[in-house]
Amino acid sequence: MYRIVRTVARMKLSFPKKFPPSQLNPKRFLGAHLCLKRHVSTYKPENVYLVDEDDTSGSDISNNVNKYTQRTHTCGDLRSDNVGERVVLCGWLEFQRMNKFVVLRDSYGVTQLIISEKDSKTQKLLQSLPLETIIQVKGTVLSRPDGMKNKSQLTGDVEVHVEEFTVLNKSKDNLPFNIREFQKAKEALRMQYRYLDLRFPLMQRNLRVRSEMLMKMRQFLVNYGGFVDVETPTLFKATPGGAQEFLVPTRFPGQFYSLVQSPQQFKQMLMAGAIDRYFQIARCYRDEGARPDRQPEFTQLDIEMSFTNLDGILLLVEELLGYSWPRFLEPLPKKFPRLTFHDAMELYGSDQPDVRFDFKLQNCTEIVKLNNKLVNCDDFGAYCVVFPKEYANLDKPIKEHLSEGSKQFPLVKFVQTKVTTPKEFVSKISKLLTEPVAAKLTGHINLSDDSIVFLAYGNKTQAQKLMGKVRVDYVDYLEKLSVTIRKKGMHLLWVVDMPLFEPSDVPNGLKSAHHLFTAPNAADVHLLESAPLQVRSLSFDLVLNGNEVGGGSVRIHDPNLQEKVFDMLGIDKSSMQHIIDMLSSGCPPHGGIALGLDRLLSKIMGTASIRDVIAFPKTFEGRDPLSGAPSPVSEEDQKLYNIKSIFPVK
Amino acid sequence: MYRIVRTVARMKLSFPKKFPPSQLNPKRFLGAHLCLKRHVSTYKPENVYLVDEDDTSGSDISNNVNKYTQRTHTCGDLRSDNVGERVVLCGWLEFQRMNKFVVLRDSYGVTQLIISEKDSKTQKLLQSLPLETIIQVKGTVLSRPDGMKNKSQLTGDVEVHVEEFTVLNKSKDNLPFNIREFQKAKEALRMQYRYLDLRFPLMQRNLRVRSEMLMKMRQFLVNYGGFVDVETPTLFKATPGGAQEFLVPTRFPGQFYSLVQSPQQFKQMLMAGAIDRYFQIARCYRDEGARPDRQPEFTQLDIEMSFTNLDGILLLVEELLGYSWPRFLEPLPKKFPRLTFHDAMELYGSDQPDVRFDFKLQNCTEIVKLNNKLVNCDDFGAYCVVFPKEYANLDKPIKEHLSEGSKQFPLVKFVQTKVTTPKEFVSKISKLLTEPVAAKLTGHINLSDDSIVFLAYGNKTQAQKLMGKVRVDYVDYLEKLSVTIRKKGMHLLWVVDMPLFEPSDVPNGLKSAHHLFTAPNAADVHLLESAPLQVRSLSFDLVLNGNEVGGGSVRIHDPNLQEKVFDMLGIDKSSMQHIIDMLSSGCPPHGGIALGLDRLLSKIMGTASIRDVIAFPKTFEGRDPLSGAPSPVSEEDQKLYNIKSIFPVK
């Protein structure tokens, strides 16, 4: 723990620019400090992430991590109470001074070793040992002399007088990088030598908290909720045109598996199969090419339940996250706020609203509409976002960035301007809106001096989305300049009442907003034929600090309705006959959710990238930096799988 | 639970031939009966596999399985205590009689419903409902009239008087098969409609016990042992000539991932990365073509530990299995017996010895050698297996089967014969061995009248293996004829001191017996150059009732030794540079194990095949019977991954 604290201090000094604000979230580190303090008093500091304090089973991991090993204690264990004990420690040579003072490190902490003045053999040996060499020592715990105690170190009251010093595995000199926070390497090098990178306290913590949180999720689901952990296949049927699916050639010529994008179909079959409460921490695959913060394989907590409804699933997830939420964060509220998709778009211009700050969208459609020359489409909308004086900084870089970003929304007119006075604003935008409209707008949004106004009008959805993007990008910019705008902490909310369909360029003009199996809201089923785009679904997203971390739905259980939806989407029903058959064979009403654990953990640990909560991530391009995969395969090996590489002509 | 018991009774009547003896293991079903009885008294019968009775957390799954759902109780919940309560039940229409008596089933049991005489609407509805229709009822719990109570049913004291009867999802008529044990379908049909098959109590039990056991393993490892659950990638680097590896083509022309056969390399990197106690329930892939009881993807419990040794790993696994072992089986011994590879071959002719019966191999090499005309090789060996009168049945079918099987061992002479008297045996085999040798042999093996003798001599290893196979095949034959030979129960043992290398036809003449990273026994390192085939390794196998269910080793941590082993095996070191680098960067001594969970669960549940403990298994040929995968993929989709199917000319 001491090491994590040290890490924090160093990071603040050395890496203020490399990490986004969330990485330096003071609450998180405050949490670490608090843990440290709490645990100093109980003398089990290293186990803060391992031990469940409510666990009444009597297990004591701090002793058990030494079981089955050749050490008696970890390098984080020893305290004044241990003085006089003979101990065996194993670990990495972290540091040595004068061939006499040694700092030994393991995953649990550091301990100072003292080599006797007379032990010239060990002193000589030490001289020749590179740092990071693996060492075992046997020795006696001594109290450090007064004045030599290190209060900032949990083992700082003691040192181990070395009686036997054994080199278990010598390291080479000149490792690709040192295990020192202040010399931290670039990410590419860290990933190439991930086994070195994992020795850093931050990576240790990320992986250990991940393991702990997943275990608590399991405990909640299995021991409390009676859920059944079922492993479903990852080698599945290829979807025709399934562009994001990895293919797996087989020994059957011309025939392929695909790697599943999610266990969706299997979990629905489990419901029909009376495994009425299913979960799985499932590996899923999606080939999205080179996209930031995506991995070709990722992990989701996949849940499905029979005889439930939307409220049942949401309550389950609220209780599940409440139970498994790390202790170093503020506890979650019992219920997460719900926002309709309509309101999310209307107020935040996003289906992943960041509710950590206000400066919401203001709908000024009716006012702008007064100038009917501007109304160029049926679904016209106009939205403003206003930032007052204390947050007004429309410098060139951000202005250009926003202007550039607005090009993704060609159906709207985008205005961004600094307002000196409301009057000046009216005159400035009168050219666009006409003077009466400009004046009315200015009154409507209650403008004050020296504020910033963003305005978009035209296609309603694009206007909302553009304002949503501007709202977030502008705040990101200000926060990079050390202006604090967002509330601290973890803000979870549900987005509900999402549309069942989205417009698409396929012949039928529709695609699923969530997925093929999502149930429509019963109240809107009558609109399926007449106004499909107005049909709300029973799907929902879980949003954490402005990012979707999960999504689910109540599924269609009526085979006739499912067929109708397939028809509406132009799906070849023969490829989905097994689903229709399954729904026709006695299938309970059911629904579920999938939580993206990589993204959730990344948010929780405040890391810059999901790669920091994954032990062996692939690069941006999908390469394994350790082994170099993907790599060429001989023609002979390809032949075994009845394929031949083709090389596109450039 | 009642259903499982009923199932047993039916199976005994109807399927004596389809299932091997282990399927009908009386102890297992005795276990079920005992559980039933024990739990009748506590009124929580359905939770025997879900509730940990040592769990002091106060959770009560029997209530919680209804949480988040639209039922108040499961169909297994209701007892006399509930009489008078208004309840809501959901489930499958299992049975109905006279449109008045209904049996409703869910995953937890069955409950009888009574439709009121006056409720002609529901009676009429019932008339039209196919079995397996999904129903919700609201009603009041009544005591069944005396004489109508069903003592063999856990809910047999009560019935629910229906007040509201809702069809949630109608089933179609004529399902591919009925959910009735006595009409059980063939496996191919069961797998094609797996969601129907999963409704059978036996499959419910298999999957639920699997989930429960895996959870207990996790609890032991995380909460007691301080292990960290780390997910490692499945998309990895292809091994040159890695014939059993599935390939995954990528968007990089000519470049492929492979699907990992095990997380071996990653877990060793975790050790170098100070995740000193790692585990994962890992999905692994191996393409073994069509082989019985193999699956292209399978699950292993993968464990690795730093600063440990062989004894440490074995103790860990003994305690882990002891903790997670299902309650319906006899508890495991604290320690599992250890057998050296040498003794396993010498006594059982197998590295997976079935110790549930004696009739061990008898080494008669020295006697047969007396006739030096028979000694046709350096590594000559002669072994006998003898079965006494009460197990003597060398009928034509088994004799031919054994004779056929012996052809796999061309370097040995195989003799099988029924012995009338020892004297007659001597005269019979004198032609082969000469009279004095035959007489000496007969005395040595202490032959009695009317026994069966199997004898093999020639190449020692082949003689051992042949006798090992004969020993098991012969006992299998007798047990099929209802002769009980094997001891009941689960017999675990370790095979240790296995050789590091095996002879191979590659240029260097050696291959790894376990894998590339296995450490040699320190006592034998001096033999590496001079007598590599005599070097014992620090690997070990876990054997359960004659089948390997796990294996592991202490790994090489010294980079020089690892390079030497690569050299001896003729491995291209450039493809393994990341391993050498890792070992040279401060890597602790470490070791671990992988347990094959599909096979372990199959043994524990006594199923005929591993497919019965897997929710959605693939067929013998590796096909997904539900979706039909693998399946053709369009040229366009192939092009995206820079491959083209080739079709071998027939």
C-alpha cells in the first residue's frame, strides 16, 4: 500500500499531461490513503483488496498467501510484533546500498534486509547482483534503531537480519526499463515487456482489484441470487455479412466457425432450457479493426433471467453493483437514476449522458422556427448550450476543434460565439435568425455578459448530437486547463425507453437499435406497422460518467412477434429457424444484460485506457506485443484448414 | 429432487445398456437419496446443490431465486407450512388430467394445481394447451385431502387452488421429443434441441453441480488462498507446425492468430510479473478432428504459483479438491496416494492407472529371460496378468477384442489362455518358453485352477502397455456382464517422477513428455547430455479412476537451462526469445497445474460422455448441432480476412 501511495505522489509530479483528469481523480487516491490509514491500525494493509471484511468464514488470507510456498511471510507482513522471529522471505532485489542495506520487494510490500558487517561473502555476492534478481533470505526480525524507523513504510519499524542469502534466479543487467515510477516507460515498451510492467504497483492493483470485484459479483450472483454459471461456446455459426466477426476455418473445406460476439443466442436457449437464472463472465470477440480503446477480445458479465421484467433486471444490477463495488469508492446509491432516451437526447444530446456537470442543452426549436426560412426539414430542431463567464474560454484551438467536429453533422448549422453582452449577441446573430428571433432567443436562454453560446439548428437529431458533443468536448478542454467542472465520483444511470429500430439504408429501411431479439414496449406494439421508428423498446443502457458500460433488454418470447421483427428487418428467417423453434417450444418470458467489464474496471480504476486493466492487451492495431501475433502461417498449415492467403493488389 | 430420484428409478429400468456402469453408480444415487432425506427434514430440498451449509453469511437462496421475478415461490417450495398463503407460480405445463388437475414444473420442482369445478373458462383453455406451455398461476395453497397426499413428492402435501391462470407463452404441439425420461431421445436429437434436453432433471443437475463446484474452487482460491483471477488472451501466436491449433485469419494479409491451447506462456509471464498466485477458469482450444469425448473448446482450471515446489502444488490441489468436492460424494482423503511413473507402468501398465481393482501386472522378465532365444531386444520385458477362477471368462468376443488390440504393440508376443490346471498351463506354454521356464513362471505367478493368464514379452514398454490395456479391457468386459470388480467411489492419485523426454522421430530424437517448460528433477540434471531419456521431470499427473484429469509441473526458471532444453528439442529459439527474455528478467521459481474440468465433472457426475456436463457441446465431428456451424462463408466475407477457401481434389 505504501507503494501505491508513493506511486501517486510520483505520478502527480511526473505525468500530469499523459493522464487524463480521471487518472488523477483525487477521490480515488484519497481512497487509497484512507485505506492505508485504516489498515495501518489493523496491520493488514496489503490485503485491503483481497479480504472481504464482512467475510465471517474466518479465512485469513494474509497468512494463506504464504501457504504452499517456501516463504514464511510476504515482504509486506512484518511488524514490531514479529521482532525476534525467524522468517523466510522471497522477492525481487529492489534496491541495495553499500552492499549492506537491501530492499526486498514482492507483490505485497517491501522489507529492509541488513547484511551483517562480517558477512563479506554475501556482501561480495550483492555487489555482483543486478536489481530485480530473485532472492530468498532466511533471517531474524529486528527492531530498527530509534531514529531509523520509517513511518511512511508499513514494515518501517523492523528490518530482517540476514542469516542465509540465496540467489534463486539472477536477472540480467540493463532490463528494457527499470521498475521505478519516475522512469516509467512508454506504453509500447511497457506492453512489449508486460511481465516487467506488471511489477508496478499500479498494474498490480488494477489486476487485483479486478479479480476481487469479479469474485464479489460471482458471490452475489451464485450465493445470494441462486444464479448458475454456465459456459457457452465461443465457436459459433458465422452470420452472413457479419463484418465484425472473426472467422475460424475448419478441416471441412469451405466451412468456418465464427468467434461469438456475445452469448446472446445461447443464453436465450438456456432460458428455454429452464436454467432460469444464468450468468457467465464471458469472453467475446469483435473485430473492429484499429479503434482506440477496443480489444479484439473482451470480457462481459452476461446475465439472463426468466419470468422477470425490466424493473427486475434493473434492480438486480443495482444490487449486484452495490454489493461488488470496491470499498475504496463511495458506496453506490440504492437506485440509479433513470433517464428516458428522449430526455437524454433532449438534455444531453447523447444516449450516454455525462451527468457530472450541468450546462444542459436548451431546446429553442419553437423560437428559431419563428423564422420559417430556417426550417429546412420536417424534423427540425434547434438547441443551445451556454457557459457563463467563469467557464468562458473560446480560444482558437478549441474553436477549431469544435468547428472541425461539427462537420460530422452536415444537416445542421453550427454557431459558436463569445458573448460580450446580450445586446451584442442579438446583433451578431440577427443576420442568421432575424432580429426578433435573435432577441427572443437571447431572452429565452437568459444570457449574461461574457458567456459562451453554442447553437445548432437543422435536422433535430443531428442538432442534438452536435450540441451533446460540443458540451463534452468543451468541458474536456477546460478541464485540461485545470478548470474543475465535473462532479467527482462515479455517476451511474439508466437510459430507458430507447427506440426499437433505427433508420438504415438497407431495403427495409430499418435496423435494430439494440439487437434482433429485443422486445418492443407493449404500449407501442400497435405502432409496429404504422410507425416503426416510434416504437420504444424494452432495452436499456447503463451509463457511467458519460460512457455506456452495459446494456440489456427484455427479449421477445412470442415466436410470432419475433418472426414479424425478423421480417421487418429483412432477416433471412431460415438462418434463424432455431430461434423461432426455441420460442415455440415453451420458452419463458426473459431478459438480461451484459456489462462490459473491461470498460467498467477502467472507469473504476481511473485508468487512461482499458489496456491498463487487462493483463495482456493487444495494441491499437490488434497485435500481441509480446509474441508478435498475428503472424504468418505456412501454406501447409493453411492447407490443413482448407484456406489460402490472398494478398490484395495495392 | 424428487424428480432426480424418479429419474434414477426409470433409468435403471429403461437404459441399462446405453449407460456405462459409472452412470449407474449406486453411491451417487444413494447420495441423491440421502440428500433428499436429509433435506426433507429441513424443507430446503432443491437447494442441496446451491447452498453451502458452512456459509455463515446468512444468505438464503431458497428465497432469493424468486427475487427479481414475477413469482413468489418456485414449484419446489411449497409445504404444509404454506397452507393458506396466496402464491404466484410460473412454469411449464408438465401434465394435466381432466382439465382439472395440473402439474406445473420449473427448475426447482413440481407443484400440483387444482382448477375449480366452476372455472369452466380455464378448463376450456387447458383443453387447448399443449404440454410444455409456459403458465403463470395465482392461487391459494391448500392441504391435500388425506389419502391424496403424495409422500414421494416434496410438495406432495399441498396443492394450489388456482385463482388466476395466465398463458405466458404457448408451446407448439408435437415437440421433437417429450420431456419424459422414459421416452428419452437419442443423443443427436437431444443435442439438436438442446433447450428441450436441458429441461431434464439430469442435465439440470449436471450444469448446476458444475456451477456450484467451480464456485467453490474459486472461493477456495480467492478467499482462502489469496489467488488472483487473471484473464489471459485466447488470440495468440500460431506455433509453426502447430497441427492442433485453430487459426484465426486477420485483416493483415497472410497473418493469423491462433486460438490458445492453454494459457501456459501467459501464466509464466504473470509469475515474472509478480502476480505470484494466479488462477483462471480458462477456455482452451484444440483441434483434434473427430475424436470421441473431445471438444474443440474445453475448460481448464489453470493455476500457477511462485516460490513453490512440487509438494506445494500437490498440497494446494489436494486441499482445493477437498474443499470443493461435492457433498453427495464421499469426502476425499487429505492426501492422494503418489505413484511413480515407473511403478505405474510396472504395476498397472499405464500412466493413468485404474487402482479401483488389483490384478496388477506381474513382472516375469527374469524368468522368461532364462530362455535367451526369446530376448530379442535390449529393453526386454515380460509381464503377466492373472485372473482367478471367479473372474475367469475368456469368451470368444473378449478374446478376439484383446487379440485385435494387441496388434497396436507389434514388438511383443501376446498370449491369452484359460488355465485348467497349472500343470496343463505349463505344458501349453512350454512350446513357447521351454518346459523349465514355463514351470518356473507357473510357480512364480502362483497359478490356481481355472484361472485366466495373460502374458506379453518383448519390448518392455510395449509389454507393459499391452498388459495395462488387457487388464482394463478385460475388466470392462466382465463388468458389462454385471460382474462387480472395481471398488466404488472416486479414487484420485498422483503419478510423479515422469520422464522429461520421450523418444521421437524428429532429428534430435526427443520430444517433451509434458511440455517445453517443464523442469528436470535436479537429481537428474547431470544426465541431460549423457542419458536424456533417463531424466525424470518435475511434472505430475492427477488420475481419477483410471483417467488423467489434470497435470502440471515445476517449470524451468533458469534461462540457460531453458535454452539448453530448447536446443535438445530442436526448437527454433527465435520463436521463444520472449520466454528466454522473461526468465532472464527476474523470474521467480514457479510451477502450476491445469485441471480438465469437463472430464473431472463428467467423472464426478458419472456421465457417459463429457457432453453431458457441457451446456452446448459440439458433436463428435465438431459441429454445433443447434446452429449447424461450421458453415460456408461468402467469398466477400473471406476476402475481408484475406483468405480464400480451397477444396482438395478428391
